[in-house]
Amino acid sequence: MEKMACVSTVSSRTMFCHLDAPANAISVCRDATQVVVAGRNIFKIYAMEEDGFVERLNLRVGRKPSLNFSCADVMWHQMEENLLATAATNGAVVTWNLARPCRNKQEHLFTEHKRTVNKVCFHPTEVHMLLSGSQDGFMKCFDLRKKESVSTFSGQSESVRDVQFSMKDYFTFAASFENGNVQLWDIRRPDRYERMFTAHTGPVFCCDWHPEDRGWLATGGRDKMVKVWDMTTNRAKEIYCVQTIASVARVKWRPERRWHLATCSMMVDHNIYVWDVRRPFIPFATFEEHKDVTTGIVWSHQHDPYVLLSGSKDSTLYQHIFKDASRPVDRANPEGLCFGLFGDLAFAAKESLMTGEAGRKPYPAGDRRYPIFFFKKPDVTEQFAQVASALSVFESEADGSSRMDWFIKTARRYLLSGKPFAELCDHNAKVAKELNRPQVSTTWTMLRIMFSDPGNPALPANHNMSKLGNIPLMNSFNLKEMSSALNERNKENRQDNLHNLETNLNNDENEETEGSDGQAEYLFGDAELDDDDLYSMEHENQAEEAEFSLPQEAFPLRHEIVDHPSAPEPPAEKPESPQVSGSEAESFCLTPMESISLISVSQLLYQPQLPPSFFCPVVREMLDYYAEQGDVQMAVSVLIVLGDRIRKEIDELTQEHWYMSYIDLLQRFELWNVSNEVIKLSTCSAITCLNQASTTLHINCSNCKRPMSNKGWICDRCHQCASVCAVCHHVVKGLFVWCQGCSHGGHLEHVMEWLKSSNHCPAGCGHLCEYT
Amino acid sequence: KMRHASADNDTVKNTSLTVTDLFKICAHCERLSKKDIGVRIPRPLGNGPSRFIPEKEILQVSKVDARTQSIFEEAFSLGHLDNISLVMGFHPQYLESFLRTQHYLLQMDGPLSLHYRHYIGIMAAARHQCSYLVNLHVNDFLQVGGDPKWLNGLEGAPQKLQALGELNKILAHRPWLLTKTHIESLLKAEENSWSLAELIHAVVLLTHYHSLASFTFGCGITPDIHTDGGHTFRPPSLSGYCVCDIANGNGALEEMLGNQQVRVAEVSGEVEVLMERMKQLQECRDEEEASQEEMTTRFEREKTESMLVATAEDEECVPSRDVSRHFEDPSYGYQDFSRRGEHVPTFRVQDYSWEDHGFSLVNRLYPDVGQLLDEKFQIAYNLTYNTMATHQGVDTSMLRRAIWNYIHCMFGIRYDDYDYGEINELLDRSFKVYIKTMVCSPEKTTKRMYESFWRQFQHSEKVHVNLLLMEARMQAELLYALRAITRYMT
């Protein structure tokens, strides 16, 4: 422990230096004063000093360095401070003696491997023993006093990716393979491995023995996992597993910290993570300095857990200090919030936060609230921040406003296609009305009015319109615009009759911008009293929208519309107008009295024919508004029903977004048919293709009961025809229909025919099948 | 509208030209076609699935083993039992993996919509003027609801696909020129930009069809009966050639067969020589150790020599109109890696390999495909029956590795741990010509080339070689493309 303290004070700051070339591997000497960096085009030794790395030696000598210098791996001997070994990409194993007097420090060259050598490893206690693992599937053990290998171990498989001597068992080493296996060998027995097990799917890139725990081996693979194996038992047992986000290139246990290990990845992810294997979901610490993949990591000293060195493809060498590491756990948000399908709300947060507020703030609507506490027994050896969360569930009231019945019923009953436009609108208006959603109902009605062919006016079938008595429907399509347009300037005339209003209107033209505030307030207060569906709904709408906060800007625009009733576009000098008009148009509330007068006025002012395109901006605003309010159902339904009339007005992405949200909702409510209909009717390519995805149906052979892997009608295992018609006993090669109860079936026509006359399964199994 | 997708109608309605004006047809075939114009009875063209391999050699469905049978059945039930599959049927183990991968790429969940996938297939195949694959996918493209306008040429397709043209071109002919700027221009094109996942899907499709085009030409695949050129009086849409000698003028079949027999007698012993060399290499490898510089020179020599290997007699074949409309810049072809000082750093497999790097990237962005490709590469690389011609129990790994590495060498990909001297020992000149042609400009492959290499070997072995070439090429292209993407990402 003293040693450790002394080591970490030598150079205890994060620092780095630029290398000339990407590094493939690094290694430190035993006293943690120097580090060797090796790569395809680099082979240098740096000293770690107080104020940075200092280059000590360039081992890459010669005018045209050979491939023997192209290193895949390097290791510094932990006992003999002048001895290094490298694994070359051309298959050579090279040892280097720093004590050699000449510039070329190369000592031995072993060219026994036929393929790239991926790894070299010195024995931890035996000075002259070196082990190598190569792409050719062989591991070789060298005695450095001899010119060639003393033993060769055949993995009986393709490439060896890593070899590691056990820290505790003198004779044991582990080798990891490209095919996912890990083998344990006894160095004295080259004929056969002691044990083999499959650790990962795909290559196992690295392994590392625990420095203290005998028999713990960590492995990392291309399958993005780090696994810790207990080898002391009969079968290698996986005791921990950490799932990372990229393939694991290196794994190194952290000194003095039993459960910690560091990893870096082969691709895509450049960070170095230190994990507590007991907390596999979030890294204990992260070093984020590198700009390209980290290729080598090593703890500076076998008793110092605070300093980590790393080399990278970005041609830098870093010394990381633990106190500078980022701690993802500190940034992690220990709160979670989730809405249930029926408006229930679950909320988890730090316990400390929850207990503080529990007494003070009862959930207003939440009659029932269940705080649930999850405790994890705190482990003092874990240096993780201990987080205890409390989970609260707020259930919505049984018949509260947040119930979603209306959504389901609406979804089921709306008609989106198959009838003339006007009928669809009327139908949907009726549905909305019956579900007590007058605003929506009115919207449908208005849509019908706005977009129906004016030359062929629909009959005033609508209940709202009937309130207006003898007023011709022809005019009422102006209602929305008119009502809003006239609204604000009629404040003095509310009680007035038609005449007054008209006069006032005409006089009022010069005072457009006056006094909207008061009027707005009035309107909102007043509307409470209305029981007319049309208007009270619109009021609600407005209340939610809090439109009254900005009437000043909005209202004056109405004059323009009144003054130029036939203008297809709102004037350009008021750019806000199209935006505001839509939602606002709906939010005006008038007493029935007024509305009658207004409509009378409109009769005077408007030409009855406005092109449907005139309304497009308004409708677009309206759809936006509904979507904003969370009623994406309305937005999508209108979009589908209006079809081409409106589609061009709304940008593709928004449409797609609406569709996606609505489909998601429908599917959560298990309204599969409706969702499918929506998908079919949508015009976004991104949506329609949803129907083409995941269309595979997996079936088992009726004969051998095993999955039919091939797509034909013959089972490739038992070579029987799998789908035989229960009625005619012939193979079904076209449509096959089967009972989900007893799984018998056959040709569609045959089964239909059969079940007309019998309730029982044609196969005679006794099941009462149904065909619907 | 795609001319050769509906060629019959077009021919009839928009011209008064006779068939002979549109297509060069020899007198014999002209007689045939004239006869047929009146009746329009579809009849198969060509003799069996391959022009190079006698029909009777290709496994008859009734005679194949159970495994191949079930693979064929499966393929058939999916609607395709094309000639490619029939020829690959020599190697059922590979065929299974191939079909699974192709089915996944074209039909299963993936980032690109179905008609895009087929269109990319068309683009890729058209790069090599492979009318066989183009026709196949034109049909599929229309079937999944693709817009026929796109078939008028790349300019008829959406901007997004047009942008892919450049990548297609480079990837097909000079993949080493691919940089991260190419990737960036695809990924950052405002509303027409590709997502990374889509791009990976597209890249896999492009490389798949480039290399499949190599296979198609390399094995002389004939048009399927259900596609154009497969059944009418009309010659295959590789216009400029006649039906009967689509193999680039190899004269009468009988004559050739006669020649072949003579040749076989001449060259007997070829196999034995090859085996002897393999044995020698195996034995003496440890003794004589070439210096590092020597190794580098050997790689460079192979690389340069591969360039000197002439492809085909340079009777420049003009790309057929039908197919060339799918790509721009038809003059852009393979250029030798080390030509005209255009020096590109050698690609070191040890620094970016499929197993370590490519796989992870593909699997991350297009789940499961990495796995499928990995499997396919491994099967192709490791496939062996331990036979060479009539000899049993031969370890062919050295030969296979030489072929694989030779192809990668042509693409400038170097294995540090390989002695390129071996290639010279094992691959003779006519074989190199075949490999070079098939990989770099497959449309120039001739029947003569196919016949003149490895004359004593079985057809199934030659198909095996073709599989190796095709997969090695695909991996080489993928490596360059994926490296560029990786560089873009970091």
C-alpha cells in the first residue's frame, strides 16, 4: 500500500502525448516509469514524468524497417526490466533487449508461426518463458534461452486471439479463439487442452485473469459482452456479465479493486470504461479523451488502481487519472416516469425526494397512491452511489376525464373511406356527437361544409345547423370565418339586433385595433352559460388554449377578411394571420342569439362560393391544433378523409409523425384492424411500408412438430407434406386456413364447406371449430 | 418504360424495323426467329443454365441428394429457382447460405424499402452490363410496385438513388478510391440524404450484385426461362451478340468439344504438377526464409503483374443500350491498382479486417446481416471436398488461400502474413487471366477463358473457384466501403 501511494504521486495528472502513428498495443514496465507503444509504424518507449511523457527510445531502426516491426501486440517483462516481446503482423515473434549496446535492440526472432501473431505473453514468474498465440490456430511456448519454441499447442481451430498466463496457477494459461471458445491449457501438456468452453458467440478478442481471485477469468467478445467466469468449479461458470455497446477489444482487471475491470472497444466506441461487474448497467467510470478507437489499455502499476494508460488509433498516448474520470452514474437520472394506457401514471424517483414531498402534496386526483420502495442491500465494498428509488403509482379515477374510452370508441366507429366525402363527415360528426365530443363533431360538420362541392350542397342534416332554423345552409359555410371575424368588434353590440350589428360593423372599420382585451374576457366568461354544443365546445377549446393572452395581435386581422371577403388569401402585410386564424376561428364563442345575427350578416357580406382551397390554411391550423392538444386521432382521421384536398398543405414529415403516433396509440389499445386500415389509407410511403414489414408467419410441421425452416409445404426434416387438407387429404399449396384451437385445417373452400354442415373439426379430433 | 422488360410489345409497336435490324443475329438464328415471330411460342434459349457447362453436367433435380433437393424446393417455393441457384447447386452447403443471405437482403426487414432494394440490385448489375441480373430484378422491381419511370435510367429515379451512382461506380471498378468524403456527401444531402443504416444496406446490396455479376459471367449463366431473353425468339438482351455464340464467338459447339479432347490429352499432368508444387511449398517453407524486403517486393510484383494480365481480346464491347441506361459514365471501368503513378497506400488487412472491424460495423447498423455475411464468407473460404480433379484426400487450403489473396491483391489489399511468391507458384497464367477478367471486368469473360484454365478439373471445381472469386471480391469491396464509413464516423 505504501508503494501504491508513492507511485500515484509520481505523476498524478491526466496527460497525453502525440505519437507519430496509430498504436496497436502498449505495455508498462514493472515500476511504472516507462511505457512502450507499438503499432504498425511505431515502436517507442516513453518515460512518464511529472510534466508529461518523454520519448526515451525509438526501437524502430533501419532505413526501411521490415514487417517484423509491424506490431500487433507488445509486452514488457514484469521481472526483467530490459526485456520486451512483440507479436508481428507477419507472424514473427520478436524479443528485444534494451541492454544491448547497439541501436538495434532486437534479440531473438522466432518465425515459426505461419500467420499473424495476435498476442504475446510473458510468464508472470518464470523469467525465460514466453507464450504466443497466432492466427494460424497455434500457440507456442518459447524458452528465451533457446532458438526455437519448446512446445506447440494446437487449438484445433482457427485463430487464437489472446493468450494469458494464470496469475496464480504456475502451469495454467488461457487462450481465446475466433470461434468463440476459450481453452485452458497446462503448459506441460501440449497434446491436449485441459478444458474448453464456449464463452461468446463470435470471436473472443481478449481475456484476463483476475490478479487476486484464483480462477476468475474475464473475457470480452465481438458480441459486445464482457463475461466473468469462475474456473474453480467443474464447469466454467459465468458469474458476471456486462453488456457494452460495442465489441470488446481489451479487458483488464483493475488493481486492488476486486470487482472492477476496464474495457475498450474494437470499433465505433472510443471510450474506456471501468465497470463494477456487479453493476453491469452503467459504467463506474469513463475516460472519454480518445478521438478514435482505443487499442491498448494498461494499469500503470499492479498496486495502483488510480492510473490507467491507453494508446489509440488516433495516435495519442494518454495517462488517465481516476479522479478526472467522468462518472456516468452522477449524470444518470434516477427518475422514471411512465404513463399507463388508461391514464395511470407511475413515477419513480430518488427516495429522498419522494419522502420529503409525500406528506405535503397529495395528488389532487389520485385517490389511490401506492408508494413502493425497492431496496438493494447497500454493499460497502461497492463504490457506487447508492440510489434507492421510490415508485409511486397514480391511478386515474374510474370515470375521470383521462379515461380513454372515447378514443377506442371513436377509433372503432369512425369511417375513413368507402363513402362519399360528405357522408363520411356526417357519419364521423355523428359519432363524435354521440360520444359527447361536440367540438370534434362540429369540426367534422364544418369540414363537410367547407369542402363539399358548392354546386351540389348537402342537405342540412346536421343537428347544429338545425338550430339556426331557416337560415340557408349555403351560407353557413362561412360561419366559422365570420363568427371569428366579427367577434371582437361586436363587443358593444352583443345584445343588438341585426341592424345594429351591421351598422356597427360598417362604422367600425377604422377602429380595428381597439379594446380586444375586455371583449375577450367577456367572451370567456360568458360562454360558460352556453349549452349549445357548438359553442360550448368551442369555448372549452379556447380555455385550454389560453388564447386570450394574445388577442391584441390576433383580432384586428378579422377586418381584412370582412373587408375583402372574396380574397383567397389573407393579406400579406399581416403575416400572422393565416397562422392565427385557424385555431382562433374555432375558439370563438357566441351566444345563439349572436350567431343568428352573424349569419344574417354573413349573408349580406359574403359571396357564397369560396374555393375549398381558401380554407386550407385554416384547416391546416386546425389539424395542427388538434395534434398539439394530443388528439392526433382527429388530425389523422381528417387527413385521411380530406385526402388530396389537404395533403399538399401539410409537410410530409408532420404527416408521418401524426400517422406514427396514431398507429402507435391504436396498437397499444390493441385496435389492430383500425391501425391496419389507417396504414393502408395513409399516403406516406414511410407508413404504407409498415404493412410490408414483419410479414413472416412461422409454422411448425404438423407431422414432426418441429419448426418448418423452409418455406414450402414439405417439412425438410421428416420429408412429409406438412400442410395436408383435413377434408380432402391433399396437400394445400395455396391458401391454408386452420383452426387456432386444434390447428387442423385445409383448403379454404373445403373448410368453409365443411363447417357449414358440421361443428366439429374435419380431422375428427373432436374440437368444435368455428369459421368466421 | 424499360425496353427489354417489355421488349416484344415495343418492338412490335414502335418500329417497323425487323428484329434483325435491332440485334445482330446470325443466319441460323434469324431463320429461327422469323419462324417464331408469327406464332410466338416461347421456347427456352440456350442449352441449360450455363453456356460453359454442358446441361447434363449440371445436376438434374431428380438426381441430386436430399439436401440439395430441399434447398431447391425452398428456393422454388419462394418463387425463384434461377439458373444461378442451379449452377451453385454443385455446392449445396454454400447455396443454402447464399440463398438465405440474399433472401434476407431482398425480402426481410431492413432499412430500405423493397423497390429500392431491387433498384439498387439493377444499378449494381448494370455496372457490369449483366443483363441477366438486370432482367431478373426489373421483373421483381415492377412486382413490388416500383415506378416503371425509374427504369428509363438513373435520371428517372429519385435524387437519393442518383446520388448512389457515384458510389456504385467507384465500388464496382476502383474501390480503393473511396474516401470518407464520398460517404459524407451521401449522408449529408439534406432531404435526399441517406441514413447510415440505409447506406450499409445499399452497400451490401451493391457489393452483393457486383460480385454476383462476376459469378454470372464467370459461369456463363444463361437467361432464366421466365425472363426476357430466356424464352422468346428474341436473343438475350446482351445485344450485339447472337444467341448461339453469346460466349463471344466461340464457333460451333462440336468443333470446340473436339478441340477440348485434344487439349485434355496435351495437358494431362497439369494437376499433378500443381499438387507437386503445393507439396514443395508446404515442405520448404520453413527452410528458406525470404527477407522482409523480398516479401514486399513479391506483393508488389503480384500487384503489378496482375495489371499486365490482359483481360479479353480488347475488342471493346459497347455496352448494350438497354442495360447502360442504368448507369452513367459507361467508360469508367476497372483500372489497375498501381497504374500511372496513381499510388494509393496498400490496404493492410491487419489494420482493418472483416472479422474484427467490418463485421461489427455491419451488424451494428443492419442487424443479422453481419452474421449472415460472416457465415457466407467462411463457408466459401473453407469449402473443400479434399479433392483435386481425380485425386482424393488433398489439402487444398493453400490453393484456396492463394486464390483468395490474389484477388485481394488485385484490389491492393495485403496480408502481412502471406508470402505472395506462393501465388506465382500455384496460379498459372491462363488461370490468372480468368480471375482477373472475371473479377475486374466480368462482362469480358469468354467461354474460351473458362475452358483454358485448369483443363483437367471438374466443372463443379470450376464453379467452386467461381464462388471463391465472387466472395473474395465482395469482401474486398466491402472492406473499402466499410473502412470509408468507419473513417467518416470517427
